[in-house]
Amino acid sequence: MEHKKINIPLNRAEGDLEIWVDISDGVVSNAWSSGTMYRGFERILTGRGALDGLVITPRICGICSTSHLHAAARALDNISNVTLPPNAIKIRNIAQIAEHIQSDIRHAFLMFAVDFVNPIYKNSPLFEGATRRYEPFKGQTIIQTIKETKKLIEIIAIIGGQWPHSSYMVPGGIVSMPSKSDLLQCRLLLKQFLNWYEERVLGCTLERFKEIKSLVDLNSWLEESNNHWRSDLGFFIRFSRAMGLDKIGHGHNSFINYGALDNFIPAGFLQNMEIQEFSESKINEHVAYSWYMDYEGGKHPFDGETRPYASGNESQKYSWAKAPRYDGFPAETGPLGEMVIKKHPLITDIINSKGISVFVRELARLIRTVELIPLMDSLLLEILDNGSFYNPLNEIIEGKGCGLTHASRGALGHWVKIKEGKIESYQIITPTAWNASPRDSNGIRGPIEEALIGTPVQDINNPIALGHVVRSFDVCLVCTVHSIYRGKIVSKSIIG
């Protein structure tokens, strides 16, 4: 049996990620996901004013800063027990949806599809088409994606004054009051983006795509029209099947949603296609394999500790990411989890027919926009001219609360304790902390690690299949909480 261990620094990922894999007889037999960045936001926040998280936590990430602001505000809403005006809830959700859509589309074409022009595929009849679409800095879809998604960012800027790192959400609502002309401008920008999404990405209207309820329907849709076949979604389907992306990246088959957008994203925990009611109390974090001071088992975030300890070679620790678990189980989060817990008919049928894969994980991200655009437009129409955007509240002196929402990459939570007007503790669990977690106290692999098992590696110097698996999770290590020690490496490859 041939056995090798390789180290893969992964570029085109937000932040610093290394993947280590054991390869036995040409397939991955074991894997380790290592977040190599420590930033310490949770320690930075300790001792600061009760409201400081509203300004500091959006700086955690330049991709999903709106979601971090929303989680921080919701935690303080929770402590204050304040009722938000309907207008404030709608504005918060509109901005978050805009951030989701731009992130999904940028990831799909600027991060994921770029791998389609990897030299390993140069003999494929689809390679020329992939190059024309996705060649870095030159591809038609690459250029259009940058141009069109800027419209969504402009919507966030109109609502919140800037993007990224806005601070307009506060406990009690929002501090900005968009005018009627602002809302009309937002709808115009959304319509312009929709026109491009239908024409270029789908090759059909949203209404036509919503008619697809099964894998059979999807196959019929693909053959139905030349526009469908030539669309970026059509190309993604054809390329994924030709290169076997529907056969790799299975994972644990467990998913978590906190719930968001007024339950448009439903809360729940799914394991082996069985949905359980979600309970925040069942979340805990392990550090047995993370570079933090040890504690026994897992701890709920309200009791969590973030005490960095970068140990030497004598330790089993290998990542700055902690290991979140739900009721003791690892869980994947993101668009795929949102859709499968929501029982989206197409996604559910694909998983029941073919199982979880890189293909269905990325498909869920590409088509989530089909549902989010109508929701966003309806919310823009529902903003009342004479409605309130803020309910006043007393100064926050004592209490604890959690802010649960969904960022572009999945379930995001902030847990905060306030004492004598200061932050006593602040714990954050990001989507990538769930997805890219290391092993837990029981030695169970995290979702990305598990999804890599069984992946074939044709060329250890260009292990592109591993890149497909990891990137299908849309990892964002800058959110996951620099120094890197490199020991002896048998083989080292850079995917990108």
C-alpha cells in the first residue's frame, strides 16, 4: 500500500487555511483542517463598553461584516428585552440578504469556478469554455460578476452609510432612516442585478427555475433551451458531472441552522435527513485539538474560554479554530444546510438520489439567490413611510444575551455578558468555525475534514479535487479566530 502525507496551503480562501491529508492508494484516508491565524477579537472585547461590539465585531470580516453587526445588535436586543419596530427588522434583513447574494455569486465565480481552468483539465472539451468564462482577470463571467455584485453592495451603503464595517444597527433598531427615494434606488439596483442573474447565471426567469422540483426536472431544464445549456449554471452542471464533482465531498450528513430572516431560514439540526428542533443550549465548543488552554469536554459559549496556547510538537493541537459541536455532534452549515432543513424540493431530491457532494453544496449556493431576490424586493416594498425605525431603551448595565443569525456562509452566533456596563465576556462562533473545525475531545473530525475522506488524488503536486471539496464550503478563516511553524513536510502543494 502506497502511503503519503501532504500539506496544502489553500489560496483563494478568506484568511489562512492549511489542509493536511494522508493519501493511501491514491485516495484521502485522513485529513486535518488547520486555521493558522489567531486574531483574538474575543479577548479584545473584554473590558470594553457594552456597545463596543457594534463597532468592533463588524471588523472581524470584510465579507460578512453586516452579519456580524446584526449578531452583535441582536445579542444586545436580547439583553435589553427590547421590541424592535417592524421597519427596523426589515431594513436589517434587507442589508443582510444583499450581503448574502453578493457573497454567494462572488464565491461561485471568483473563488470556486476559477479551478475549472486548472491545467489538469486542459484536455477536457469543456476547458475552452471554462477559460473563456473564468480565467482570472479576463474571463467574461469574472468581469461581469465584479461589476454586477457592486450593485448589491451599493444597496447596503444606501441603507447603512458604508460597506463594509457599517455600524447603523443598534439595540432597539437602526439609526438610519432611508427615504422613499433611497428605497426606490435600492429596488432599481436590485432589478438591474436580477436582469443579469436571470440572463447570465440562470438563462431563464426566476419563475421558470422555481418550477424545478427534482433531479429529473433539472435534467429536463438543462436540455430544454440553449440559453439554459449555455448559462453559467448550465455550464456548472455540465462541468461538475464531467469531472465527478457529484461524487466527492460527502461529509458527516449533519447540518445546523440557527434560523434567520424572520424564519425564512428555519432553525433546526438535521442528521441523516432527520430534522430535530434546534436548541441554543446544546451548542458547545471543544479545544482538545485547538491552540488554546485545555478544559475538559466542551463548553457552552456563555461559559467559553479563549486563552491562546500555541504548543510545540509534543501536542496534538493543530488549529486556531475551536471545534463547535451540537449535542456532541459536528455539523455543517451554509446554503446547503439552509435548503435541506427547509426541505427545498430540488436539493432534497438530489441528496436522496445521489447523496451529499461538492456539486449539490455549490449548487445550493448558486440558486439560493432565486429565493432571496423576491424576499428582498418584498421587504423593500413593505417599509412604511410613517413607521418607526428605533425603540429607545435604558442603558445596558447587566445581563447576558446571544445574537443568532445567518451569515453568507451559515450559522453565526455572538454570546455576550455585560457586568457594570462593561463586556465581561464575548464568544463568537462563525460558520467556518463549524465547517473547518478540527477534531473535538472525542477525536471526531470536523465537517471539511470528514468531507475530504475518500477523495481521489491523481497528482499530489496538483491535488485539485481537494481544492474543490474545501472551497465548496466557502471557507472564511478571517472570521475564525500569525505565526506558522512548519515542520518536516513529505510533500507540499499549493492549490490555486
